[in-house]
Amino acid sequence: MVKKTLSKETKNPGINAFLQKVAATRSIKPATKRGRLLFAMDATASREPTWDHACQLQNEMFSASNELGGLEVQLCYFRGFKEFDHTAWLVDTDALGRHMASVHCLGGHTQIERVLRHAISETQRQKINAVVFVGDCCEENIDDVCSVAGQLGVLGVPLFVFQEGNDPHARQVFRHMATLSQGAYCHFDSGSAQQLRDLMGAVAAYAAGGRKALENYSEQRGNNLLQLSQQLPKT
């Protein structure tokens, strides 16, 4: 079988850039331990039309890590009036799915800074390999949010930020969050379901087994995920 190379590209330059950054980041997980991934979601009312779809994608995302020893995953979300919640660290994909299925969207303001501060607290207890955040807007001060994202970068915890929709302020904040944490940003919409599955699966593979696992996953998928090599720093 001929191996696919990093020279292949998708038709979406934003996807290419995101994939390149993921693969270029360094692995911070000891080989003898499971990877740890914090999966954070905006569950405010604007996300309601796509929430069920996100729940389905989550199961596919974490199945990508099973062959690599799996992941410990913590789901957290915000919604309503200052409501913020999170699960314990879980290794059972079915349990994660049940938790997500029990959450319903509720109107309220974003609490992204709170998510990031929670990630800092968690990684200070035990190292987190990556944080995934999925959202569509940001109603918070950009400097406050980005300051905390930078602290995650100092701690070696990259943020993989997925933006739904086209809110320009959110795009600005999310890009800065990714850059300051030495992570990656990607936009998606209702027409990019397969790309989103592949992107999330790639992040799960990276968190579970580092760059080598990411490359193996990309080859197995038979697509262009090997483009994941340059958005993140190579140090």
C-alpha cells in the first residue's frame, strides 16, 4: 500500500491550516498513560439547532482513540444564567454519550473564560493533553478571554477551537485563543459534517497517542488528514 504524504491538500484552505497545526504540536503525554482531553461546549440557545448533531459527532470522535489505549475525557458545558457543569473524567464512550444526551440548550451568555479557568485548574491537578471547545459566539471581553488562553499555552495545553457560524467577533476571539494556547482554530458549518468528524477524530488521536498516532489515524481514514502538520509549533 502506498502511504499518503503531507503534500496532499483538501479543497478548504482553512481545514488545511487547522490540520497542519494539529500535527505539528508536540506530544506531552507519557506513553504509559491514557491521554486526557477536556471537551467543552457552548450549550446556549443559539446552538440548539445543531446540538443533537454534535452529540453524534462526539461518539465518532472518541472512537478514533480506542486503538491507541483510549482517552480520559471530561465533558463540560455552559448555558442559562451562569450555569456551568462538568462530568468526572470518563473512559467509557457510551457514558459520555449519555451525559451529552441529557443536556439541553438554554438561553444565556457565553462563559468561555470560565471554561478556560476550569481547564487550568484541572491540568494543575493532573496534566491535560488538549482542550476542544465548540461554540458559535463570544459575548465576553476579548482581552480577558485571551489572557486565560495564554495561561493554558504556558502550561502546555493547546486549545482546538471549532467555530460554528460566521460571527466575526467570535472568529477574532477564537483565533487568538488558539494562537495564544499554541493550538488550532477551524470554522465549520452544516455542510462540513464529514470534515468535522475527521478533524475531531484527528484531535482525539493526537491527545491519545501524539503525532505518530495522528499520522496513523490519517492514513487509516484514507483522506487528507495528513495535512495536519503545520498550524501548531514544532517545539
